[in-house]
Amino acid sequence: MTQGDEVHGQRYGPVTFMIIVLAMHFAPNVDEARARALKRWSMFRRGPNEDIKSMYFRFKCERQKVAEEAGFQIPWDLQAEKIIHMCPMPRAEL
């Protein structure tokens, strides 16, 4: 280990090798990160007595975080459905 070693056919020095090995064992899996981000998205709710502007600002921030962590954008129709669900309106306004 003091001389480094090879990973996937490429030779690395001792410090780089140790970092790669640790990352392979302890870094979060891409699928785990995506699942956590999507779970956080599904749990997003409007706070009690929260006005719509504040909720929408938090919504946009959360949407951006989820997009970065999950690696894809939430489709606009799902975003719209979530907002409508969180902001009940009389049927006549829909």
C-alpha cells in the first residue's frame, strides 16, 4: 500500500489509491443519492399558514436541489400538479 496500486488497470500513487479505495467503499451510490432526492421531493409540503410566495420560493429551491442531486429535471407537468395540490383553489379558478 505504501507504493500505491492499480485500480481498473490504471496505476495510482499511495495517497490517491487510498482515496479511491475509500470512495469505492464509503461514497454514496448514485442510485441512493437519486432515491434520497426523489424522496425529499415527494415529502415537500406547504407549511402551516405559509403564504404562496414563500412556498413557491422554497419549491423552486427544492426543485433545483433535487435536479442537481438526482441528475435530471422533474417534468413540468408533475411540478404543476404538486403546486396545485399544495394550493387548494375553488374549482371555478382551475
